[in-house]
Amino acid sequence: MATDVDRLLPGEDAEALLGLARSIAREKLAPQVDGMEERAEFPAEAYAVLGRAGLLSLPFAESYGGADQPYEVYLQVVEELAAVWPSVAVGASVHTLTATVVAGNASEEQCGRWLPRMLSGGWLGAYCLSEPQAGSDVSAIATRATREGDDYVLTGTKQWISNGSHADYYIVFARTGPDPKRGLSAFIVPGDTPGLAFGAPERKLGLHCDVTTQVVLDGARVPAADRVGAEGDGMRVALSALDAGRLGIAAVATGIAQAALEHAVAYAGERHQFGRPIGEFQGLQFLLADMGAEVERARATYLHAARLKDAGRPFSRQASIAKVTASDAAMRVTTDAVQVLGGNGYTRDYPVERLFRDAKITQIFEGTNQIQRMVIGRDLLR
């Protein structure tokens, strides 16, 4: 079924990395997907495989154990993973988001202490920003971090945390002051910290192997040396990292759409009605053509934003555009893929049903698409 995407890559190293990611996804991950998604199991071994292959450290400096690859290459690796196992691609993107917070905001000493472990694949991260009453409105965060000598004591509840209860460390945003925007700070909290507990996994529509829980902090004591960035700088840290994280979700959404398109094209060539393959009917060809255009458009938007980021240029608006474009495309393409397969597409015997369920969340997390449109509009009017 799988068709290799015609990619324009920056060099032979990138070609080799994409080939490695594709091979691992299809040979090692694909055989596990259906069973593990049905059982909603956390794919710990999948992350270990990716870590050993060096695919969890691509866009970071070699001096800390990264591969020093452009962001456009990393995102295309994420897309390849998502085309086979969206849950794992999301978990890898979230992990990269946590390392991005450290690489972009921590001191040199902190980077040397934390990043080699984060990038080795042996230490999986989670990003703790949202709360029950603070989703799109980050300024409403209520989790508190109270300074006590050389420590902070963290108390509060985080919501919708991917890798929750399975991560080795948590990047936690907590309130250190009353100002809604300048009163937040970021901390790295190891998973074995006393006072750290977890809710039951959420029962979700899709991405069943992306285990998502509440993270509960009840007097969790964190050394002040484990604060990331200056006190009160948490809002800037969170939002700057989310620009990069939104590109990860755009790549995931594009991978989901690509997989749905490939399944639909294959089915249209095999399924016969009225004495010929259904793909020979113009009505279906036009549907497939629109699906193909959606996928190409999604890929182009995230690659443009990534290339701006790689060039050191502002890319916040383009990241939001990529997230909106790719996630909306994933929803439309998976919906149409179910239609192409007809009744079969509505059953769990065919993967487009799962891809349809997995696609929906890409329009919601890392900032809803309504929030992305606000970001885009405000930037245009600035």
C-alpha cells in the first residue's frame, strides 16, 4: 500500500534519515499498531527503538547528543512516523517540545546536565501547560510554585498531558507571581519527585496509545536550580516553544492525511463495481485529486514555516497557518477516505476508520484552530 513521498531534501544525510525512519516505521512499528491501539497500551518499546536509532534527537546540537539536523528534516521524520502510528509521532513531538524548552531557555550548565539524557532516548518527557480551567487561556494557570529557601514547592493540577504517568520528567509551568502574563515560571520535575501523582488515562476518541492523564502536584519540591529561565519568564518560554510544537502537530496531521490518501487510492484500484475498478469513475477521481491536493498543501505549509525557523527568521504566524492547514486537511482527507471505502471504511477492519478518529485531535491540541486563527489575524493586523 505505502507509496514513498516525493521529497526535496537538503542532502544525503537527510535522505538516509528519512529512509531509516520509513524503514523503522513500516518494519518495526506497523505490525504493533492495531493491537496496541485496541488495548490502549503505552508504546514504551517504540520510543526506545526510535531513541536507539537517534530519531528523538534530530534538531538539537551535536554537542549535547543531538544530530544537528534542520527542523524541516526532523518534521518530515515525524510525518513518516505519523503515517504509520500517529500516537507515537505525537509522543515523539511532545518529547521534542520539552527538549526545545530546555535547549532554548536553560543555562549552559542546565543544558549540559539535562539535554544529553533527554536526547539519548532513555529519558522521555511530558509538557505540562494546560489545566482544567486553563486551556487556550494560558494566563489562567493556577498551579503555584512557592519559593522556600533553595527550593520551590509546586501545588496544582495539569490536564491533558501526553505521556502522563509514563514520562521520566515533566516540564511544568506554574505561577510564581500574581501577574497573569509575567507571573509564570517553568520547571523541570523528574517523574519520581515526591508529591507528583497522576489521574487515570483519559478515554479518548483516538490516539489511544498516546496515554493522556492529569498530572497532580501536591507539595512537590523542586530545587530552584531546576527552574528553566528566569522567574516570571514562563509565558514567553511556553509560547515560544509552542510555535515549534505546532509544526510537529502539522507534520503529524500531514502524515495521517498521507496514510488515508494512500489507503483510499489503493482501495479505488482494487474495488470493482459495475464491471470495473471504482477508481476509473470520474467522480471518484476528482475526490482523490482533492485529497491529494490537500496533502500536498499541508506539507508545503509546514515545510515553509520550518525553513523560516531554520533560517532564524520569525515563523510564528506561519506555524499557526501550518497547524490550521494541516489539521483541517487531515480531517477532510480522512473523512473522504472513509467515503471512498464506503461501508468498509466505517469498520475497524480497515485503517481509515482509526485515522479518521486520530485526525480530529490535531484540530484541538497545541492550541485549537480557533486560537491559531486569532494568532494569524492579529499578526496580519499588527
